[in-house]
Amino acid sequence: MKERTYAIHTYGCQMNRLESQIVAGKLESAGWKAAAPDSASLVILSTCSVRAKAEQKILSKLRSIRGNERGASGRKLVGVMGCVAQQMKEQLVEPPYCADFAIGIGGLARFDEVLRRLLAGERGLVIAGEDGRYDLYYDLDKVKRSDSRSAYVAVSRGCSNFCTYCIVPFVRGPIRHREPKSVLAEVRQLVDQGFIEVCLLGQNVNNYRYENVEFHHLLEDVAQIEGLRRLRFITSNARDLTIETVRLMATPPLMPYISLPMQSGSDRILALMNRGYMSAEYLEKVSWIREIVGDAAISTDIMVGFPGESEVDFEATLDAVRQARFENIYSFKYSPRPFTKAAAFNDPIPDAVVRRRFQQLLDLQREIQLDRMLSFEGKVLDVLIDGVSKKDPNVVCGRAGQNIVVNLHHDRCRLGDLVKVRIEKANPHSLSGKVIGRAD
């Protein structure tokens, strides 16, 4: 292989993005350089298998890479890492996919070894721990961060909830928590390097517990690190959300935003899902956030068409949405996943019914979401600039503390700036405004 260049396609959650950054850092420390996917000599798919649609998209991408560009010709190496690799293992290195390597969750710590073996000519490598278990710690100096001001920090990995529809415990293994002093050391290092925002990650982040340190204790310690301007965390389970955490969210550097998946507003469906809470408990915790955290934004996940979901169950979900008034909903149609209990449930919902319910949910949320966005007009928000508009090169975009996209003309700011913006207009999915000064 004459030229050592790489490209990583990342699918799925923030943890996948962090893992892609860790692997990119390993590659660059070994002398590899980032390149466009078409020209790269090594292409890696960093994958998600939470939903069937995501998995199908990844497998389609893998098949679309021409066979004569793969490792057999010596011109291109193609591999898969992450959840799909952990799930499918040997299937990925066999026809019709013929990947040169598959590194499951349990094999990420051995990436350097895999790279050496590939360069020595080996193909068809499969490295995946049986339960998805892998090292919680990574070399902080080798992570290639995709942003110069905002960074992800893993505090736990895996999940032990076993929601009946979810494949995560089977591909990522049981939840493991990282030692607090290691988390704090990473955040301090990031702040010293100029990062102003950190997002703590876990598949069930607020279930964090290390010896006698619970999640709100960790949040409080991280929040006290001098120089840290913005602190986020994702993703939470309503069962584990405590009043102590909500109270911390009301004070900077904690941001007034939380991702709090509800999945369903029906107690019967929530029990079948094994979510660990009922609708009233979920809505009570939403009320904590609304009452304690000023101008808070709440996003949620809602599944439509879970096996056995009746019209009464679905109406309960719509009613819960009306009460919670979410700023954003990630809605999706149920799809059976391997290994899960729900895959064996024998009461599927007809596609036409699922499509109708899905559209009803979207219509309701569109109305609520615009009303919630309108409430920000005239307010001044701190916005971290993180990109340029795809539609207009004269417009940059950033995220307010509420994780809402804000668009503005960039004659007074640059990428990475933290600025104060007066909101002039609300749109269904974003805000627009004018810079009135720097926030830092």
C-alpha cells in the first residue's frame, strides 16, 4: 500500500462519533492521513444497529463499495466497526459484504493490532468480544476531535436495562462506569486545550454510579472545573433522573437541555417495553424541569407501532405529548431487532396503521414545536458557532444552550466563537437572530 490515507463514515449516536474520533486518532498517530472516501486507501464504517433502517443503510453502503477496490486488489481496505460489527461478526467478511475486517465493540481496544495485521496482508479479520465488553479508557492524547471547542467524554458504556425492543445490551454489553478521577482528568485536559463545551456520554448516562459517586455528584464535580463554559449530558432514562440533577441543570455551566426518551405515553406499552417507569412518573419529571430550569428545552424519542399498540395506547401517547410540550421529538417506527424479547411478540401493527399514527404524531408535534420556538423570539441566547449554512454561505449556524439551531449572518463571528444573539425569528426547527456581542 503506497499511500496510507483513511476515511471514516459514522452512523448513529454520539458514542459512535466519539469512537470514530478515537480510531481516527490512532490512525493519525500511526502516520495515516484523512482523505475523501473515494480516494482513501482505508475506509471504515462506524456503525449503529439500534434500528433496522440504520443497519440496512450501512449494509447497502458496504455492498456499494466495488469489489475491485477492496483489499484483495491491494488498492483499498474496507472495514466495519461498532454495533453492526458486534452483531454480525463473521457475516461481514463473507459474501455478499466481503469486508476486509470487522471490529465489534469488544475489539476496539485492539484496533492497533488489527491495523498491523492488515498491513501485513491478513484479510477477513473479526475481533469482537462475546458480550460487547471493552476498555472504558482511551488515550486522551490520540483522540482526533472533530470540533475545536466542543468535545464528547464517555463516562459509561453499555446498558443493563434490557428494554424489550432494544439491541444495545446485546451488542454493547452491560453498563460499566468509568472512574470519576479519569473523567475529571479528561475534562481538565480539554479545558486546558481550549475546549469550552463538554458533553458527557453514556447509553444510560444518568444511571452512572462508581462506588459512592452517583451521577449528580459527578456532574457537580465536572461543573466546578475552572474554564468550562458549557456542560451537557446524553442520553438519560426518566427512571434514573433525580431532582438533584435537575437542580444542577438550572445553573451554568450546565445547559438548559435534556434528551429524555419517553417512547410511549401508555402505561401498558411502557410495561411491555420494560421501561421502568409509568407515564405519570415521566410527566412529573418533565414538570420538575419546566419549573426549575429556566427556558429549558426537552427532546424525546417516541416509538410508533410497538407490537400490540392499540388506538387507546396511541391516544395516550398523543395526550402525553400535549402535556409535555417537547421542543423536539425523534419519532420512529418500531422494527424488530435480533436477540430482543419484542422480536418474538405476536401482535404486529399493520403498516398502514403505523404510517397513519406516525403522521398524526408528526402533525401534533409540528404545531407544538413552532409554538415552543416562538417563545424564544426577543430573547438573548448564548450561541456556540459550529458551522456554515448549506443553503447560504453568508449564514453561519450554532447551537444555543437549549441545543436549538440558531442561524445568523457571520460578519461578526467565526466558527468556534461563543456569542450573544438576540432572537429575531422562530422557525419550526430553528431560530434566527443577530449577534449583539461576545459571550466569552
